[in-house]
Amino acid sequence: MLLHRRSSNRLSDLFQRRAASGRGPRPTLAPIRRLRPPSTPAGNPPEPADAAPGPHARSEELARLEAALFIAREPLSTRRLAKLARLSDGTRARTLLRELAALQDASGSAIRVEPIAGGFQLLTRAPFGPWVRRLLTTPAENRLSAAALETLAIVAYRQPVTRAEIEAIRGVGCEEMLRQLMERDLVAVGGRTEELGRPNVYQTTKHFLRAFGLSRIEDLPDIGPVATLEPTVPPGPEAPVAPSSERS
């Protein structure tokens, strides 16, 4: 009994049998090459093709300084900036700050580095304030009342000032207003006087400078000379006028 081998239906076997018998071409398979993206050194991302320096290009030091200012949530001193941007010292940071401000002015940037509260911070220019306010909402509880603003103005222009002096100017008590201003870190106790009872004196804080965009307290608008407070004496009864016959 003869056993017939079952022929395979695989294409590879079919090609081999036909090539061995001379009835077909011998198949040749070309090697497959996988295309790989060009490798770049680790830590060095490829630069864009249009990275040619322009008129407002930043140096590496200046770019690090601007990046540190961009992510800062509060004003940074020149010493702090020098440390964050890996600069030599605060003098170098101050030089780069002037260069950055000039570049922002020349390019018409909507933001500019500004001195504020003893440091530097990126701020939106004043003409763009109405547009920025559309994105920012101030809760009603964070707004100051007219009485609180009056009290804050007296502290700002007369500091250090006691509560009695504030009340003498406003004509009403201000204990509650001072408490609210201290809770919002706009006013703080700056010491005590040598007067009887050693009352506290009040002064503004750095948060006050930041809130009103001031570099120092001397940058407050000039309101002219402020009259010196004099102790008020309650009026007494008028002295009787002597008759004309008794006048000397």
C-alpha cells in the first residue's frame, strides 16, 4: 500500500517546488530595512529650523532670568533672581533686568518687568487692565469699604500713626476698620510710642505695596502738606463780658 504525501498549500513550499523543477523563477526576497528617526544627544532637544536670532532675541542668561520672573508669584529681589537664574551676583541680575525691560518696550509686549514691594515682578501694562479684568473676578468679601479705605489712606500717609490720631482725623472710632485691615495683611503693628499707656502705632505692609503696585511707600501720590494734629480742647462757657463802666 502506497502512502501519498499530502502536499502543502503554503506559498513558500509551492515556490520552492516550482523552482526545483525548473518551472518557475527562484524567488529572491530583498532584506527589509526599518527606518529609524535620527537620534539626538540626550538632554539636547532638536532646535527648530527657524531659530535664527531676531532683533529681540534673548541670551541664555536673560532667558533664564525671564523664566524665573514668569513663574514667580511674588516680587523677587535681585539676589534671589541671581540664585534662581544662576547668575554671578545681584549686580548682574539688575543689569539684565534693565536689558529685559528695554526689549519688552521695543517689542511692544503687553507685560513688563516692574519694581514692586522691594523686588521685581512681571506685570501687565496699565492699558491692558480692562481686558485682564475680564478674566479676573474679585470676591465681594475681598473688597474694602469706604470706611476701610479712609482708614488705610490715613495709615499710609501718616505712618507710624496711633489709633487715637486716626480717630481724630476721621472723627469716628476705627478699631473695627484696623482689625479688618490687619486681617488682610494691609496694616500691621509697627511698635509702641513713649506716650502715656504706650499705645500701638500702625503702618502699612509689603502686601499693601503689592496690592497698589508701589515699589516703596514714597511712591504714593503727593497730596500736599498734611496739617499737624493738635490736641482738641472742648469749648468751655464763654467768659462774661464786663460792662463798659467796669472796663479800664
